[in-house]
Amino acid sequence: MSDPKPVGVTLLVLYSPRLEECRRFYRHLGLGFTAEQHGQGPEHYAAVLPGGTVFELYPARPGRQTDALRLGLAVDATTATPALTPGRHILTDPDGRTVEVHAT
């Protein structure tokens, strides 16, 4: 039996009823978003993380649970707004998701 190949994350999509507030929250952590729309799909925001993972924010449909997720992000402490002290920070985004930030 051979060793399994490493698995990587290529896409992370968050659904939000507070799309603009979430975009600002994650932008303040250093993510650079661009507005996108694919065909007749909804307008949304996308950021490409180091390593190529795409992080997208989509509008949530009514009744969709959006807070049942915990994220861990590594960020540059000096580019966060406001700047963060180096170390671990537990934040909450506008939809109530726990965001564990490792600031370096």
C-alpha cells in the first residue's frame, strides 16, 4: 500500500446574509477581493490566497444557516486593519463564525 498523496484546499465558499459586512471584515484581515458574477449566478466576491486557494463570499439564500463553521487564517499582523499584535486572536465575523487568526 502506498502513502496517500497530500490533499490541498482549492476553494472555500462562505455564504452570508451580510455580504458587504463580511467583505469588509475579511478585507481588514488582508484579503483582496474582486467582484465576480458567473453567467446568471449571483454577484459575489473572490480573493486568491497564497498557494492559490480561492476564498469566495456569496450572498446567502433566506433560511440558510451560515455560522456553523470555524476558520483559521494566517495573516500579516502589520497589514490587518487595525494592525494586530503577533500571536493568536479569536475573532467573530459578522455572521457569527469563529475566525482564529494567527498573526505573524
